Amino acid sequence: MSKQEFMELMDEFIEWIKTGNDVSSFDKLEELFRMSKHFQDTEDRDINQKRVEVLILLKHMTDNSDVQRYIERRIEQLGR
């Protein structure tokens, strides 16, 4: 499981979202979660920047204010 593979998978997921597809129907969602867990404590700027990009897209997809606040906190943590 390489950084490059994870970055490519996140790019694929971002494009999936941007084209209006439902998040839950992304066929590699389980793999994305598994890889995300593997890299969860990384200090790698590229990975964390890509995560922020994903979170921003997800934040705009929900009307749930609790979820939006959680995403905002997570974005702040990754931005440090």
C-alpha cells in the first residue's frame, strides 16, 4: 500500500463525487477506508491536503450541521 496508490484512489474518489455520483456507490469505498486508516497518523502534506479536498466536497454534500462541524474540526486538524 503506497502513498501513490492512496493519492490516486483519493483522486478517483474526488472525481466520482464531482461528477454527481453517490458516495456510497463508489465501488472502491471499502478500499479507500482501509487505506485511509493505514495513513491516518501521517504528517505527509500531500496526503493531508488531498484529505482536506475530500472533506470539503463531503461537507458541501450534507445538510447535517453536526456532520459539517465535525468535518470543519477535522479540516483544521489536518491543516496544522
